[in-house]
Amino acid sequence: MKAFLNSLTTGLESKFIKSSELEILRVLEQIRAVTKYKNRYYLNDGFVCGKLDISSNGTGFLYPYDSKFKQDLMIENRDLGGAHFGDIVLAKLTKFKKPRQKAAVVAVLLMANETSVVYTKKIGSVIMGVTIPNSITIALKASQKSLKELPLGTVLKINNLDNDIVEVLGVLSDANVDQKISMALYNKREIFPKIAINEAISFGNEVDKSMYPNRVDLTHLPFCTIDPVDAKDFDDAIYFDKHKNEIYIAIADVSEYVSPYSGIDKEARLRGFSIYFPHIAVPMLPRELSENICSLKPNCDRLAYLFKITLNSNLEAIKEDLISCVIHSKRRFNYDEVDSLLRGEFDCQDEIKEWLIPLFDLTQRLKEKRLKNGFDFHTLELRMSLDENNEIKSTKFEGSTPSHSLIEECMLLANKAAAKRLSKGIFRNHEPADIKKINTLLDDLAALGIEAKNHGDLIFLITQIQAKASELNIREDVDKLIIKAQKRAEYSSSSRGHFGLGFEFYTHFTSPIRRYSDLLLHRILKAQNDPKISNYLMLGIDELCANLNILEREADKVAWDFMDRKFARWAAKNIGQTFKCFIEESTNQSIARLDDELKGARIFLSDFCEILTPVMVQITDVDIPTAKIIGKIVEILDV
């Protein structure tokens, strides 16, 4: 959208306009905001397109897409024209008055959200809605009589077109409303349409392998799954033939059940990804599929799409067979069990143990070889546990263990093998960081005592930084800064390589239960010998990749927002209390990260301190609607 609107400032040829952009172009023509000249469309003088921000006092700020505007444009509340926070709008410049250029919204070209989330608040004698999370006060399309019957702090989902109430989500004082708020903020839903549920149920609970004579029967092989202890959807299973040096990576064959444009597919495409909360997962597919017939559960025949990868003595893949098959997982492991097994503290069936330990040794050699071109980032993932009241019970940071590494290397092999089969399709790209972010990173590191210079070799630079961070025992924290300085990995129809992994070609093949990208890739791979179906699957692939990138970010934001809300509720009970923290950010505002008995909460500080400095922070204020914790530094601790 941004590229399309920005191109109108210099002229856009008709042949380059996508079908999804034609409706917006017609709107621009109707309000005479564009002119066609010699088969090119131009945005008329006085008009500007951009993304809208709205402050808590109702004043709008437009961030223009046209680079000739050096600062944002102010839009008075009366000139917002019904536009909401995050909308992409067309605005008309008004008379210039120093010190700010102003504008008025003419049309909303793309709504950021069809709905908003508000809570009711009494202002004077009137009940108004206050938006979550940006605290803009709005009038609701409901009578004051009906609004006054609701408890103050009632959380509502409203239609952005007319501020009409769509759904009552709960009340702010109830911790059970947090998940509903986080989901509604990004227009996510938990309940599946009836058509999708009915389709999922129709596949039954069991696989009869006699009904699939064209599939390879691998049910005799002792596959196993390795997943988190609370996992319910098992989309990958592994087996290793140590005599032939063949690794079998079996993936749930979701595409066998979910056809393009079916009821399930439409919903999965809309969701894009499963969303994981501490207490529950909101799946991309109906649970009748994701946790049942698609899931590679133990002691059940299941359909799988499998890579059999043969390695030579140099750990090079000399053969990569892609097989539609039936497997029968012999055991479901969790990561802790496999870690114990690898330490010799846990026993299991001999037939699995005989190949699992040699496979681990092999994957560690694969990892060592991979890291000559890629990176090993020591990242920690925050895990939160909730009590029976849906409030925080405990938190902890978890790092990668040997069992995680074993599975990761197997999945990387399959993902890379799948990518090599594509010329166009859906790739997972990760481009190097730009020079500006690298320079900022080096400034932050210098404050930590890590002096490094960028001589153009980014791989050498990062390796050098990691080595120095390990010496200072701050590797996890520095790796987090390095990751932040890099570009985000994204989906694209063409390959641009994966910088972090050091791969020339890479994609996502291994999680079709929880990622639509993988489901789509399975279809593309199966259709490679059928040009007609292949071309059909490629229709709109660029737009689909772009949308998946958005949906992936939203799924992450939903999970983060939920945890922030839980932390805010905990902090509200601890105002005035002091806790150990460390400074996580210090660019525009210092943000501390809680590092006490409870870990992980972000606390926004009123004072400045250098990054990674250990501090004692007193909680001074909490805003439950915005899930924001405010604090002040009361002591700087010795390192």
C-alpha cells in the first residue's frame, strides 16, 4: 500500500497497478485527488497520503509517505473525518501557519482495524469510551441510559465506522478480560466458523493406511516426536538410520486435508499463525485437525510429508527425497526427557535410544559446520505461569537446551532442502542489518566496554562482538542487542538468502499446523509437476507473502500485549515496592526489565541510565488499560 501511494507522487503506469489497488484508485479519482496523464496516474498538488497517529488529547499527526515532507502534519480533531489511529488516509493540506503545516483528512484509504477496544469512563456527567491502548476519548453510539447500566470500566468492542458497540468483552477489574482485549486489539478471534468446524470433523479421528495405496508405508520405522511438555499439536517427527546416515524428517501432511479456498483454508489464511498464550493456544486450524488427525500423535497412523536426507562423511546432503507417506510415531517425548536421556539419566525404548543419541552427535557436528557461515544467538524466552485466577504465578527465562538444538538442526535441514526445490514460491529471507543500525549497535556496545569497529565484514564483526560478550558474561544480553539491530526475517516469493543462518536458500516447511506459509509451501511442492495447478497457487503470491509478514507480527504482538497486561495487574498490587531490574533500552526513554524473583516486566522510567545497568526500581504508577508500568530508579547497583 505504501509503495503504491508513494509511486503516485512521481507517476504510476496503469500496467503496474495491482487488482487490489484499483478500488483505492477509483476512490482517488472520484474525489479528484489524482490525474491521469499519458497513461500514468499522478497525485494532485495539495494532497498527501500517509499513516495517522492520534494523541490522547485527540489531535492527529499524519506521517506522509512522500519524502519531501520533512516532518509530520498536524490534524485538528475536527478535521479527522472519522479516521482512527493507524489508518492510512488521504489528507488535503490547509493553509500553512508556522510552526506546523496542517492538513485535514479527506478519505480513509485503508482502515488499520475494523474495530476498536474501549472501556467506559465517566467524564463529568457523561459516559464516554476511552480507547485501548492509546487513551483517546470518543462518544459511543449508545444511549446514556444504557451505558449507565453498565459498570464503569466495562470493556467494549466497537465498530470503527460508526462507534456502534459490537461486543461486551468484560470489565477491566477482571483478569479474565485480558486475553479478550489482546485478541480484539488485533482483530483476532478464537471461535472458528461453523463451516470450518464441520469440515474438520468430517475427516474423523483415525487414518486407515489401506485407503492410501499411493503413499509410502513407513509405519514400521520407530519415529518419535520431541516437543514442549504442554504441546498438543505435534507437527514434526524424526527418525535416523545410523547405518545409512539417513535422517527422516516427517511433517504433518495438513495439505491432504485442507484444500485451497475451503472453509478451513479461508479461516487459516485469515489467521496466518497460531497464537500462544501462557495458558492456552489459539490455533490456526480447528482443534479437530491441529490436535487430532493432523497431529503426529504417538501410537497412531498419520499422513506425513517427509524429507529423507542422506548425508556423506563431510555432512553434505547428497540425496534429499521428498515423500508422501504414512508414519506411526512410537513415542512422544518432551524436551526435558530428551535432555535427561542425552545426559544418561533417563531410559527409553532401546530402538529409539539406539538412533537418538547418534543423531544428537551428528546434529552437533552439523551445527558446528553451519556456524562457520551463520550465527548462534543465545536468546532467552520468557515463560509465564498463571494461577487459577488468571493472574501471574511465576515467570522464568528459558534458553535452548541440547534437545532443542537436536530438533532445530533437523528442521533446518528440511527447510533448506525444501527451499532448494523452488525457483519461485514462498521463501523465508533474512537480510543483513543496514549501516545506521550497526553504528547504533556499536555505540551501545562501547558503553558496555565492548569496543569493535565495522570494516565491512559483518559476519566477522558479529562473531568478534559475541566473543567479547562471552568474556564479559553478558552474551545473552548482547545477542539480544545484535538481533534488534538486524532486519526482521520475512516471507517473499523470491529468495534473498538468510543472513542469520548463513543459508543461500531458506523457507519454512516444518510447521503447517501453526503457520500458513508452511501449508502453502507443501501445496507448491506437490504441484511442481503440474504447471496448471502451480500457476494457480502462484496467483497473488506477492500479496500473500506481504500479508503473512503482517499477520506474523500481529501474532507476536498479541502474545506480548497479553503478558504486559498480566505484569500490569501484578504491578498495580505492588505500587511503592522496589525491585531489582536492569536497563534494557536507553535510546528515547529508559526502560527497565524486571529481574527479581519475578522476571520480565517492562518498566518505563522517568530517569535515564546506561543500557544493561543493574538498578533498583520503585514502581510509582500503573495504567491497567494501556498495560504500562511506570517507575523510578532508587539505586544503581554494583556490577
